[in-house]
Amino acid sequence: MPKFILAWLLGLGANAVALLICDIIFPGFNISYPMGFIWAVVIFALLSLLFTWISLKFLLRHAGSLIALSGLLATFLALLTTSIVTQGLSIDGISTWLLSTLLIWVISMFIWVIPGPWRTFRKQDPASR
């Protein structure tokens, strides 16, 4: 299996877990189960991938110092678009928007710290150089 597909599937799982956690923790974050959840996860994962790529390309070209925020921006845009496009996800309140965006972003960043075969680079042992 190609690494980018494995990485996307891992991201899909992380997004599913993050959306579930947000639904449990935040009262203004509502997911309709089961089909609304499935559609919300798939659409959110696809939009997150698209918006991450777009925001990364834009920030690399125009504001290189803000690269670290590209994931946060992509997460917010993916949540906003998913809540507009699907009926499976609704978010009420500014604090819920901000906290859920931050939580989903942190969970998705945590996934990339975990070592595994989806990584495109590996740390080399200093002795092997």
C-alpha cells in the first residue's frame, strides 16, 4: 500500500476520534449518528487534506513564517465547510468553534509524532553518517 494512502487512512481514523471526542466534550458540537458521522468524517478528512495543501502552498509563497498555522487554518476551514455541506455536523457558539478546532488540530498533530510506516522520512543514527 502506498505511504500516502496509509497516511490518509491514519488521518481519517484520527479525525474520527477527534470528532467523537469533540461531540462528547463540547455541548455545542453535535453529530448525528450513524450516517451523519460517517459522512462528516469522510468529508472532513478530504477537505482537511485539500485545505492543508492549499494553505501550505499559499503560506509558503506569501508568508513563510506562518507555516505552523497552516494546519490550524485548514482544520477550521474543513470544519466550517463540513458543517455547511453536511447535515451530520453542527457547531454552535464561538467558544465551541475555537476549542473544537484547536482540539482536532492537536489530535491530528499528535498522530504525526507516532512513528510508523506512514512516515516519509526516518531519523538516521548519527553513527551511520
